[in-house]
Amino acid sequence: AHPLLAGERILVGTVQIISDITDRILAEETLQKSREQLSAIIDNSTTAIYLKDLEGRYLLVNPVVASMVGMPREQVVGLTDHEIQPSEIADTLRSHDRAALEAGRTLTFEEIAIVAGRTCDFLATKTPLLDRNGEPYAICGMSTDITELKKMEAEVRAHRDHLEHLVGERTAELTAANERLHIEIAERER
């Protein structure tokens, strides 16, 4: 082999190694940026976002969940709903997790939970996360507090029921007045 060709091969090989390292550094930077963006979304959401393993242990919680539970995020990780909610509520939460896992798709539920000593209503969306083989390995949840919305719905229903009652009373009064008027007209005609 010609000595210049050997030098070219070394140079080409070196350029390829540098190119591979550059590509890897760019891929790592892109991955890091994606992680930072995802973390920013999760951490700044006003919705409770959490990830649980198949046994129901929290793997990840955002600050909203930590605030609801009244513990630092690091202390919530590893716990189950049975360790942070009353048994009956925890059983329901767990059954909703299992339902989404068994369905193999995203499901939405209305749930209740105790937050700072009071019962709150949530709209919870639960999605099974699947590995490369299509097998579930975790459940991702996002729960939005709808307590105030439920209160407003109850108030609207109460107002509607009251108005319907008033309309019913007024209709009965008008019907009775109309009947009296027909009787009076009939008597005058006689």
C-alpha cells in the first residue's frame, strides 16, 4: 500500500470519528433540551400530573400533586394512593388505574380526593404507557380540580329547579284564573 493512501485512510477514519462524536454530542444536547422542556411543562402545569408503576407506586409527581398531598415531591415518590388517601378513595383511584391499563387506552374518570382536609372533585385522564413490545409498564395521569365547577353546576341546578317550581306555581295560578274567567263568562252569557 502506498504510504500516502494509508495517511488518507487515517485522516478519513479520524474525520469519521470526529463526525460521530459531533453527532452524538448534538443528539445528547437535543435529548437534554427535550427533557428540560418536558420538565418545564410538567412543573408549571396547573393540572396534577403523575406517573405510577403497575403496582400503583408513584414514580413521578409534579408540584401540584406534592402540594395537594402536603409533602415534598421526593417523599411522594414510592408511595401508593393507600398511603396518602383514605382507603375507600384509594380503592377507587386504583380501580380507575387498572381500568385504563386493562382497556389499553386513555380513559377519563370523575374522582374525589382529600386535599388539605377537604373533599375535592377531579376530572382524571389516565393513559397506559407501553414498552417497545406493547406491554404496559406504567400509568400516566392528569387530574384537573373541578370542585368549583361542580359547586356552580349544583347552584345552577338549584336555581333551575326553583325557577321550574315558580313557573309551575304561576302556571297553576293562571290556569285557575283562566277557569274562573271561563265560568264567569259562562254565567254572564246565561
